[in-house]
Amino acid sequence: MYNEKKEVSIMNDTYEQAVEYLLNIPKFAAKTTRENVLSLLERLGNPHKSKKSIHVAGTNGKGSTCAFISQILLEEGFHIGLFTSPHLIDLEERFQIDGRPVDRRVFVECFEQFKKAQDIHVQEGKSHVSFFEAIFVIGALIFQRSHVDYVIYETGLGGRLDATNVLEPEICIITSIGLDHMQILGNTIEAIAAEKAGIIKENTPVVYLADTDATKTIHEKAVEKKAKEIKLSKEFIKIQKKVEKYIDFCFHNSYIKYVNLKLETCADYQVENASLAILAVHELIPNLSKKAIYDGIYKMKWSCRMEEVLPEVYIDGAHNEPAIRRFLETMQEQEKEKALLFAVVKDKDYKKMIQLLAQSQMFQTVFVTSVGGERSLDGEQMKAHFLEAKQKNVTIIPNSKEAFISARLWQTKEKNRVLYCIGSLYLAGELYEYIKEERGKFHD
């Protein structure tokens, strides 16, 4: 007799085993070569070639730009796969089909397909792929068996040597570039831009930002690859109106014009990401309806990017110096009393991040906490750097949930107070999970 509860229990056990295996890969496997990943993909039938793809690299804004493109194409009636990282709560968040995380049963089946091929791969003397390489291969298998028309792939780290750079995309997009992962990608904007520009393919259009320190490097790579260049200039964008939770803007270049585009966010930086998406989808589908653009821009939701998770409580994934600068630009127009809940991992340029936050003089009080396991930065170090930069009222609470509760109590004690939680996607994920579980306790 069919026992549905037993089958669900078995599937859940298998899911947990798959996740545990994947999360443990960093303990025994490092990033491998392009040839190694291609060999594994070939063994699986080259699933990364089964669908039309869109490839997105950059320091900040990759995920949001991917989400804007996805939502616009969904509004136009296409079926869309979306591969992003990291996940906030569950691993399957990295693989979305038509705006929803992949079904766990499908994830498990594709993991098992990957694992079988990987075991043979290793038996033949080849290297075990890294965590991100494994995730990418599983994603390609998931999208291969789906009904999607396009898959949007976000790079992991860099571009040139990234696992996703085996793709043969319809179009490439490079978002804003700043100083991050310098120990791996280089310590200048030009060096980092060269790594990101490594995704540009022969005769494949590339969309990127004009008038930045990275522009020359990207342009040179595009010329080398004979790639059509579609540049986003600041002159194309004008913010018309900004209220507390919405931004109205217009986009106008020589062949596209949109007025009164509405974003449901208070984050100025999303205007740039939305504009990159507009240029990309117009190049991809020249006869795209205007309604798809307007509706897609307005309906896009991307967790933990200046997201109001509770009344006057915002979580933002800003976790490097360029993102902190953009965050502070958004805060300049906020006149309410502000508290900051902050955590950062120790391999980031945390001194500069803390200095920028403290010297802004925007926060009445700061709560620091620790996240990221082995990568976590000690609270005493964070506090010392805040105090050195003349920040007053700094409190250390090591547990992120307890830190959030204390910060939330400060925020609700009086009217016209706002709490911002930033510094690490680890922090964003921990708080997001906690708030989802305990949401009812925090509503006024």
C-alpha cells in the first residue's frame, strides 16, 4: 500500500544527505580547472548547452540585475530559469524556475545524477569538483529537464575562471565593479574588471556601465572578442521622485524611452541595476512590450536588498566597501533616528567598511554581532574599529538573534526610529530565517 508520509520522510532524508554532502565539499575539494568541469559536464550530456543562457558578472548588483531580467521576461510570457548565489536559508533557493525555488524532489534527483557521474569521474583519476562547480553542474541539470526558454546565470567569484564561464550565452552583462575579493581578483579596479570581463564571448553582445574606472578594460576585451557593446551611461537615467519606499525614474537613450518607471524600494542603486536589465532585454528581444518592462521593474522582489522585513526594519546584503558606499548614499535622505546592526567576515576589508559607517555620523547606536563560523570577525575588534572612527554607543552581542532582539527593542522604544541590518549575507540569511519564523512576535 502506498504510504505518502513514508515517501515524504525518505525524500526529506535524501534531501538532507544531499545538502550535507554538498556543504562538506570545501573540506576535501578545491576549485578545479575549466577542463575538469567541462569533462564532467560532457559526461552528463552537456546540460549547460541545453537552454539559451544569459550570463551576469560584477562586484555588486549581479543578483538584482538577474532578478530584474527574470521578472521582465516572465511578464513577457517566457519561462525563465535563474541561477544565483548565495542562498539565504535553503540551498534550492539558488535554482529558481519562473520565480520559485526548484522542487526539492527535482533537486534531489539532479543531485543523484551529478553524484553518480562525479564518482565515476573521480574513479578515472580526475579531480572532484569544488562546491560552486558542483552547484553549477546540478543547476544545469535542473534547467535541462525544465520547460524554461532562458536561463540567467550569475557568476560566483570573478568571471574569467568562474565555473559558469563554460557557458555560450546569448548576451553578457557586467554590473558595477569595485574592490572586493582582492586577494584573489587583484588589488585595482582594472585588474578586477579584467577578471569580470573574462565572461565576454566572441561576437556576443555585452551590456556594461560607461564612464567608470572599469570601462576602458571592459571595452578593450569587447573589441578583442568582436562583441557588440551596449553601454549604460548615467545620462540615460533620471530619478524623478523618491518617497520613503518607492522610486520613480525615467530611462531614455537614442532608441529606448521610458518615463515614470516605478521601483518598490528606497535603494538608489537599484535604478542602475534595473537600467542594465532594460538594455539587456531590449538587445535580447527587440520587440519586447513596454508593459513587460514597467510591470517587471515594479514587481521585482529580491530578498535582503534594502528589504523592509518588518515595519522600519531593513535588511541589506551590503558586504564590501562599494556596497557600503551605495548604502550610505541611499541613507542620506532618511531623517529618522537610525540604529545599525552590523556583522562582517574577516576576509573582507572590514576596517574601511566600519570607517565609512562610523564617519557618516548617521547612526545613533550600533549593535555588532558575529556570523560566518570560521570566517567570523570577533565583536571586540569590530567595536574597537567603530570607536576609533568616533562612533558612539557600540554594543557587542555575539549571537545574531539576540543582537536583533536588542536592536529591535531600541527601535520600537520610540517613534520615528529605523533599524538597518547590514555587513554580511550570512547575517542577512540568519535574520531572514529568524524573522520568518518569529514574524508575529515583532509586529507592533
